[in-house]
Amino acid sequence: MSAAMCIPPEIMSHITEGMNGSAAWYAYDTRVIRRNCSLFKKIPYIQTAIHFATMANVHTEFLRIIREEGINVFVNSEEHMTAVESAGFSGNEIVFAASALDEDTMRRLALRNVCINLDSLGQLDRWRRLFPKKPVGIRCNIGGTVTPRKTRGGYFIGKESRLGLTLDEIRSLKGDTAINGLHLYVGTDILDNDYFIECYEQIAALAGLFPLLSYLDFGGGFGIDDTGKRRFDIEEYGVRVAALMRSVSNRMDRQLKLILEPGRIIGGEAGYFICRVTDVKIRE
């Protein structure tokens, strides 16, 4: 069967012209991208900002589409910063977090007034020397409070994860008025809403440590089932994460902002690899 047989006819009609023996490229069904953006935008919590994780796709046209849909961006490198700025994103439309972050990069990010989540006490010390009064977020590792799951790419919480401050390090910062956000990255390609919420509850429990906290950034990791048999339930997710945010906001006596960073789920099911098949071998 030709690979083209799985491509919707309305997409195929736009890509057949010009194919030759050496041509190969990706085609995207932009309706799927826009639909997925819309699903995340419908999360029933008023102070929600959706930031597409550009590690999944930093193509100019892709960025243009999500910008049209009211989606912001998350980046973890200066290369991607350049790409998203070229696409028109600026200031707090950009969230930045990276496990490697030197002083020169910090200065450039601070000038741009992007939302920054620092990954270590070392990064936080450098930030304070450079910008003693400038608020900043921190990336959290919730350790053993939840049983970590190995997801695509390894572990992203727990003792085997390289990301974020430990619980002891986070608690050592109690009362710090410069900490304005808590960030978590649970893992990659997760379909289980229970796991997300269980992890989020641990971050919510830390919110009271910081008197001027203004946002919780729950990262991404929303999964795509490669078999096509199961879809991530965004509607259920939205209801549950909104309820959690209302609960922690009530406890803090102010409304906290919710930040989410969906990546592969936005466009992963929209793309088709297009090429000419020149030979087929049937093997066991």
C-alpha cells in the first residue's frame, strides 16, 4: 500500500504536484493543529496561558499558525528564542527554562522581559547577583512524593531526574519574595490524567512557601498514542486542572495564573511524511 493512502484526500490534492524521485518532505493538516490549540484554549480556568513547547516544532509556518490561534511559546535555547522572536513573540508570551544557563544568557533574557524558570540553586544565585529584585520562577523536582514513571526520554521527576530543585532546596527558600512561579515537567507522552494531577498536587502543596507567588507552570508531556487506539482526554484534564487551580488560589487568597506547555500533541498527529516509494521488500 502506498504511504499516501493514509493521507486525507483534501491534503493529498495539494502535495502531489511537483513530486519527483528525490523529493521528500512533511505536509501538515493545519486544521488538526488549530483544533488542538482550540482544545487547550478551552480549559475552564480564567487565568490560563498556553505556551507551545517549541522543541516539538520550530518551523516558521508552524509558529505563525499557533500565534494566530492565541498560543504562546516555551523555549529552552537561544536558538529557539531567535526563532520565536522572528515569528513575532515577545515578553511574557515566552517562557524560558534550561538546565544550562550562563550569566550572559540571563542578561539577554532579562532585557527581553520573558518569563524565566531557573533550574538550580546555582542559577538562582547568579540571577540574584545580576538582578537582586527581579522576580523569577524555579523548576521543581517533587522527588519521592509521587512514584516516578519512566516516560519517553527517561525520568523527569525523582532521584534519577536531572531537572529542577530538590524538595529540600525548595523548602530552604521559604519566604523568598523574589520567587514568583513554580514549574514542573512530569515527563513525555503521558496519557494518564491521574498521574498528571497527582504530580500537580505536590507542586500546589508548595505554593504557600512563597508569599508573592503568581503562577504555577505545569509544563507539558501530553501524550499521543502511536497506535491510534487512545487519545489524551483534554476535556477531562481541563476540568481537573482547573479545579486544582481554583483550590490553591482560594488557599492563597488570590488567583494564581496557570501555565501549560503542550508540545508534540499540538502537531504530532497533523503531519505526514511525503516521499516516492521506489522499492518494496517483504520480509518476516
